[in-house]
Amino acid sequence: MIKELILNEQKELPYLVIAQGGGFAGIECHCGYLMAIYQIMNDFHDNYLGRGASAGALSLALSMTLGPDRMYDLIKDTNVSDLMYFQSHQILRYFCPFVDVSRLYHREGMYKMIKKNTDISILRNRLVASLTNADTNESLLTNVFSHPVLYGTSAIPIAFEVIRIDFPSESIYAKDGGCKNNIPTIRINDIKKYKHIFILMTPNDKYSKPAWYEGLLHKAITELSSTGLREVDKVLYEWSPKNDEMITKENVTVLQAEPPDFETSVMNWSENKKLVNHCYSYAMAKLEQKSKYLNK
């Protein structure tokens, strides 16, 4: 059961974008997809709502605030080292199991980047993010009413510290939304509320392995990936254009590029950020086939 705490009434807009989590690779993918959508769709800008987990929520927040082209510039100009760094003293965890380590990475730079480049006044009525309660492991959906929601939805277990989020009725400590709800789709019955729905998913790719000292992190990422793969299978079944009883081909577009022939990572950008162009080219080819319908 997914708990919902939607504090602000969401706008009624014709389009909906649902974005899967996926770390740095996910941000690159979604940037490429959104660049293509913005280019193909004549009336898309400022006319869409979003639902996302982890990197998916962060990608939509950046896109809604900056637009995908400026988001791409931000990606190109930002080094991972500007956003987070490995805390070498945490290696004690591997030699002293009784040592309590709350995180492997310090990511103050990421918090600053998010706060500088996302506008909560825009997001609170348009973007919903998934969170996971760190204490109960309960899945939660909430609108992005504060920056800590974005920090929390992207707090990969073990890698990053859990985030306190203060709701009017309670406070919780949140970890990555992808732990329980990596593709926060709407109810099938709600599809007709939207002129068109885009579901953005990362390629089914084997990410590069973390460094040797990140064994626990690799385990956490593997668990997140397993959740994501289960939900991908569900989305492809329930939202497939071939399943005419649930949706029509014209109403929903699922974007999932083929795995690239270069290395990607949930914890780093691809070389020269070329995953953005890989996903942009895929999305352009797919959307151009439907452009006549999309711009009715």
C-alpha cells in the first residue's frame, strides 16, 4: 500500500511525465528524452505534470525549472566531484562491522546544486515524488513542497544519509523513493484525464561496477535495480500499446532507449555525457513517428 501526502492541490494540465529512478545515468537519459519531447511537442512547455522517483523526480524538477536545454548545460558543466565525494574514514565499516556508518558519500554539493536550480513555487503544484520511510520501509508519495523532498527521494541507501522531511502532521526520515516505488505510475483508470502520458525509463543495461571499497553500496544498488526491473516489467505489460483493453497506442508513449555500447553508471556521468545524446536520438526517432498525433 502506498501512502499519499499531497499537501498542495495539483494543477490540471494536459500532459503527464512519469520518470524512473536511475542515478546519474537516469538523469542523463531523462534529459535526452525531455529535450526530444520539448522539440516535438508544440504546447508542452509549462503544460505538464510530473511523477518521479529518485533521479526521475530530480530530472523533472530541473526540467520544469530550467527547461531541458539549460538542464543539459548544467549536466555538461557539473563534475560529480562537485556534487559528492567519498568519505575515506567510512572504510572502517569494512574492517569494524560494529562501527555505525550513516553514509559513504558526503553530498553537500548536490544539495546546493538542487536548491540553486529548482524552484519550489513551480514544483509544489506540478511534481509528485516517491519516498521510502527509512524507519518503516513504507512507500510514500508527496508533492515536492520543499527541497528536502528532492534530497530524500534521491538518498540511495548506504551511499547517502537519510533526510528528515517535515510534514504538517508528522516528520519522517526518508531514503530513496526507488527502494519501493521506482516508477510511480498513476492508476489505470486515471489515464483518460490526460491528453498524453510519457513514461521515461532507463535502458535495461548493466551498469559499471563501483570501486572495490563500495561493496555494500553495490549491494544496495543491486537491490534498487531489482525493484526497478520488476516495475519495468509491470509497466511494459500493463501500459503496452498492444494491451488495448487498458490503453490506446496514441494515449501513452513509453520511452526506453536500447542499452548503449559505452559504459554508464548510477554513480557517475557517462564519458562526455554522451548518454544524453544517445537517449535524445532514440526519443526523436520514436516521437517523430507519432508527431502528427501528438500535436493535434
